[in-house]
Amino acid sequence: MKDLFQFLKSVYFFQDLSDQEIEKIQKVCHEISYQKGEIIFKEGSPADRFYIVLEGAVEVWKDYSDLRKDLLAVHGRGHLFGEMALIDELPRSATLVAKEFSRLAYIDQPDFQQVFQENPAISRSIMRSVSSMVRRSNSLFVEGLRKRNLELEAANKELHEAQEELLRIERLSNLGKFASLILHDIRNPISVLRTLAEMILLHGSSSERVEKNAHRIIYQADQMNNLVNELLDYSRGDIRLNMAIVDIKEFFDRLVKEIADSFKARNIDINTEIAFSGPVIMDNHRMFRVFLNLADNARKAMLKGGILTIKAERKEQCLVIEVSDNGVGMPPAIQEKIFEPFFSHADSGGTGLGMSIVKSIIDAHQGSLLVHSEQFKGTTFTITLPLLV
């Protein structure tokens, strides 16, 4: 026991105690040993002993039985542990496991309480041990928190890089789609333009044919311009509006004049019911493209002729416009995808961007766009725009 006395004197927390006070601790000490991996006590178990490490080392584990258990600390020679639960008389807050073969001195709870209460100097030494343990735990917690923050930062960086790579791949994919669309959709009007130019050269003496072919060239050039505008708007990702005051009646008169010839060629009548004649603040150029696109879709849907109806009226503080046709209509599955980029169900092809851009323009005007369609009965697009004047 003399060796134990000398050992207790060397323990940091007992260095200020007298030989008599060390002897009081020695008298109530018992010795026990544990093999590597052996559990000394479990988290949640009753507190019955206070321990001092004589030889070896012990590990302090939180949630030891859990897959996500945490190692809180390692106590080596001269360290005290188990005193907290004896002081606050609560169950063990962690599981202690022998890291290697370890010899421990222990004091049973009744002896610990008696020594603690009767000897102020010993009490102070024990409290220093408690304070040291708390400080060490805080230090380990902060260190662990910093480590996890660094791991989270690294994981976040990897995630950001992965997102950037996905965006790059998506941009390349979209670039491929753009290239395919441009080659497909511009090749046809270019071929038509060349043919018309050759016809002008062959029939240059006929002013009527030259004029007719010139109008057709202008139409094909406009189609190519519309295609380019669709691709530019989509590639920019946003719609920058150029707002102006527009007379709505004049706006639709101009629209009807623009589409009249192509609709007449398909045996389609145009019916307008413009019940609102006041000014509207909107982007004149882009909104005109909206209705040209809707009208062109309606024209393609009425294969054997029909009626295009355009209605406009004021409802409270909004302008409500309906564009209806009595064409082939669309099944529900098509209606759900009609505003998706690159989606097209028309046999004549196209970029598949038209309706997506139409919706983007309406959204940019803080408006709404709804579609209602029945197969073999027709389709109605309803646009609601806020009146700002």
C-alpha cells in the first residue's frame, strides 16, 4: 500500500494535500483491473464508484452502443473519473471502456461521500478534477466542432464543384440541342430563300412573280428572325422588358393584318371581339410575338380550316385575353408539358421553345397564362395581364 500512497501523492489533483489527507484517501481505496475492451461502467448505470487510473488508459464514449458513437476523451495514468455522477447523484453520463490493460483504484460511494464531506481540502482537489474534466470536455467539443466544420466546408466545396460540373454538362447538352435545332430549323428557310431567289432570276421579266417571291422571301426571313429571337431569349434565361403604352385595339388590328394571308391560305377565318379599347403598358414587340406564336399554333391545329377567335375585355384591374381555335385540340398529357423547353408535338417540327418563351414573357409582365383544350374540339389560351394605367 506504500506504493499507492506515493502514487496518490504524485497525482496532480492531490499535490496540495497533506500526508494525513492522502492517508485518508488511501484507506478507502481498493484496486481492480480490466482487460482491453472491457467495459468499466455503462452510460445510464447507477453511480457507485469513483476511479483513479493507476496504469493503462480508459476511453470515454457517448452512445457507445450506437453506430454513431462518439469518443469524448481518453484518461491515462493519474487521471480521475466517475466523480461527477457521485457528486450530482445522477446516472452515468457516458460509457467507460479499457483502452488497454488497465489497473484502477476506486472508492465506493459511501466512503467517497464521507471523505468529501469531512475534508474540505480533499473536496477542493476533487472539484479541481471536475473543473479540469469540464474544461477538457469543452476543449474536445470545440476541437470536434471545428473538425466537423472543416469537413462540412470540404463537403460543401465538393458539392458546389459537383453542381458546377452538372451545370456545365447541362449547358453543353443545351448547346448541343441549340446546334441541332439551328441546323434543322434554319436549313429549311435558307433552302426556300435560295429557291425563291433562283425563281426571281429565272422570271425577272415578270413583275408579278418577282413581287410575289419577294413577299415570300420577307416571310421566310421573318421566320428565321423569330427563330433567332426565341433562341436568344432562352439562352439569356431572363426577359428584359421594354415597357410602353400600347393601344390594344390597334395592337390586334396589326396582328390580324400580319396573319391574314397565311390563315386565308388554310381556309381559316379570324374573329376578333375587342371589348377593351384603352391603353395598356406592356412590351409591344414581345407581346406581339406572344400572339403571333399562339396564332401560328392555332393555324397548325386547324388542318382543314376553322375559326380563330380573339377576345379581349377588362375584368376588374386586369386585361383578360382569350385566343381560341376549333382545331384538333390536345390530350391532357400534352397540356401538362406544353410549357416545357424543347417540347414540341407538332409534326412540322420547331424549336420546342415557343410556348416556353410565351409563358416567360407573360410571367415577366406579372401576368398568368392558362390553357384549356379538348381533343377534336379545340384549344383556348387565356392570358391575364395587370392594367397599370
